[in-house]
Amino acid sequence: MTLEIGTAAPDFTLLNQDGDSVSLSDCKGENVIVYFYPAAATPGCTTQACDFRDNINSLKSAGYTVLGISPDKPGKLKKFQEKEGLNFNLLSDEDSAVQKAYGAFGLKKMYGKEYEGTIRSTLVVDKEGFVSHVFYNVKAKGHIEFLREHLGL
């Protein structure tokens, strides 16, 4: 199941890299970029996270909050955040429930093998809590440039 523009974004509460609870509803009144990535500290995920890191101030000044979600445990997320100097919340979705609710979990192929896992995806939730943009199977490299273009930034 994938989400469509105009649908209410499913609320969630997950632990961040510091073990603190973060809920989507905490961001009510803000535009939120929720991006799903397969695994912290892997090449593609590091490229994507560092792209967000390097552009976080311009995204914030345009009114966007960034939340990164992966199936990693909070401890691994903390190491990833510290190593790469990441300046936004990384959230742990160990059971993949939020990924499934957002359509960011499903069948994937690698080297001819099929398996289920996180589908690199980005959804934007508007100030009222509705999905305003949906991007599934995104590329890690150049993702911010792609988002800027689609968000009119």
C-alpha cells in the first residue's frame, strides 16, 4: 500500500538517535520531509543523509523539518549521526511498522534476489498533517536537488 497526495499522514512515535520519543504530531504546524532509508552508515544512505545535513539550514529557512527513518536501532543511529555530523532527527523503526504504513517497505531486488526491505522513499507532510508530495524508489545521489525542484525551492 502506498500513500497518495492529499491523504492524512499516519501519525507515529519512534525513538530518535538519543532514545527520545519523537512523534509526527509534534511537528503539527510545520512542513515535514519524512525520508525512509534502508541502513545507516551504508554508502547510499550516507550520501543521502549528508546531502540533507549540508542543506538543512536552507530547508529550515523554507519552513521544512527533516526526519530520517530506518530500521536501525537508536544506538546505531547515534553512531551514524556523530560520525557524519548529522543535524536532524534519525528515527528507529525496528519493526518496520511506520515504513509499511507509509508504503516504504516491500519487495526489492538485488543481484537477482528478491527480498523485503525498506524502499528508499520521501514523503512531505504539510502543516495540517496531509501528504503533499510522494516519492518512492528515489535515488540517494542528488536527492536534495530533486526535492528542491519538486517543492519549488
